[in-house]
Amino acid sequence: MPDVEIALLSPDAAAALAPLMASHVQEVRGGEPPRPDRYYAEKLLCDARVGLIGARIGGELIGFALFHEIADCVSGLEGGLLDTIFVRSDRRNHGAGRALLEALSAEGRRRAWSSLRWIVDDSLPHSTLPDHIAMPAAGRSLVVPITRQ
């Protein structure tokens, strides 16, 4: 099994991140693959509200995790919210997803987070990773649509 290298991504990773983000969008939405959007990748990488961790094998970016820091009003501490985790389909089952989650957990310990919340969309192709890494939380996860006028 090849070694997976994990690191926080900096803005210079935008060119490598954009095609991965396009692959993720196609996997979620289907249809025609979107054109990689380097501008949007750069925008995310420069956004102080967003964190991106990348997984590389042999120097090639093959996966990413996008997270946010959130307030936890019960504990009074900050928490983490894992928004997206994606590994290129031809590079799955090599430990990259698990390594991304372990790195994000380490980042959470470094930041003294109370927890890391992960919302897994059950309508997407099922991955066994959430079942092996996370435990179910009480409550429900709901989406409130925001309509633009």
C-alpha cells in the first residue's frame, strides 16, 4: 500500500485541488462533469473561515477534507464541522480517507475542539468509512434551504 501524505493545503494547491473538487461535484450531482474551477479553489484556500487538508500519494493530490470551526454553546469551546471529505475513486481503499480524518482529529486536538461533527449524506453512494471512524449522534440533521430572490 502506498504511503499517504497529509497536510493543510495552501493557496498554491489550487490547480491540483480544482479537478478534485469537480470530480466530487460530479459524483454528488451526476450528469456532465463540471469544468475544474481554479478560481473557486483559490477562493476557498484563501478563506479564513475554511480549512482544507489534502492527501497526496507520490506527491499527487488525490483527496481533500474541507472543514469549518464552529461555536459549541454547550461546552463553551470551539468545535469542528467536517463539510466534505473526498478521495478520487481510483485511489480509494488505500487509507487516504482514514488518514484525512486522523489529521483532522489531530487538528481538532491542537485547536482544543470539543468535538468534530460530520454530516454524512445518506443519499450518496455509501462509504463504510463513517461506520468505522465515527459514532452516531443523538438528534437529526436537517437542511434549511436558502432561496435567492
